[in-house]
Amino acid sequence: MAKFRYKFESIKKVKEALEKKAQKEIALIDLEISKLEDEYKKVMAEELKSRNEFVTAGISVGEIKFKKGYELCLQKKRSDITAQISALNEKRKLKLNELVQKSKEHKIFNMLEDNYLEVFNTEQNKIEMDQINEIATQKFVRQSK
């Protein structure tokens, strides 16, 4: 029996590689988002710590101004991190849509390969049946002589 060779195998492999690349990009974006979320939590903790220290007695006006400036800096840093997270989430959505498209293409090529394999198997079965019939005919002719 002949070996099945899928004529679109190279295209299928490229599609698989592109799908894996998209999955890797999504994983990297997720990792970056989690790092930013951790940084956001740290900034929030620092801001809360700063507010709690602010209540102590005997603080000069200069220290109050410094603390307010520091808190404003932390708030700006928080808003920057939030903006980065939302931008990464949008990028993730785009990559996810791209991955869905690539997965669909991959499935289509798998279905096409299955169809070609089925046709190949049908043809091979027909060839084998013809060979078996030929052998049986020859055997019958030999026995009748």
C-alpha cells in the first residue's frame, strides 16, 4: 500500500507555526499584564502607607507639601499603569481574534487533509480489490486447466 502524502502539508505546518506564535504572543501579553497589575498593587500599597504616615503629629508645612507631591506622583503612576494595562488588554483582544482566525484556518486544513485521506484510502482499497480479483482470476484459471 502506498504512503499517503498530503499535498498541502507545508502550508499546514506554516499555519500551525503561526498559530503557536500567536499563542506565545498572547502568553507574553498576559505575563506583562500580570506584572503591571503587581506593580499597580505595590503603588497602591505605597500610597496607602504614605497616607497612614501622614496622620502623625508634629509635621512641618514643608513635609506636608512633600507628602502631597509624593501622593500626586503615586496617583499619576497609578493612572499610567492603568492606561498601560488597558492598552495591553486591547492588544490582547486583537491577538485573541487573530488566534481564533488562525485556529479556524488550521481546522480547515485538518478537515481538508481528512477528506484527502479518505479519498486516498478509497482509491487504495479499489486498487487492492482489483489486485485481489486479478490474483483470484489467475488462480481460478490455473485450477481449471
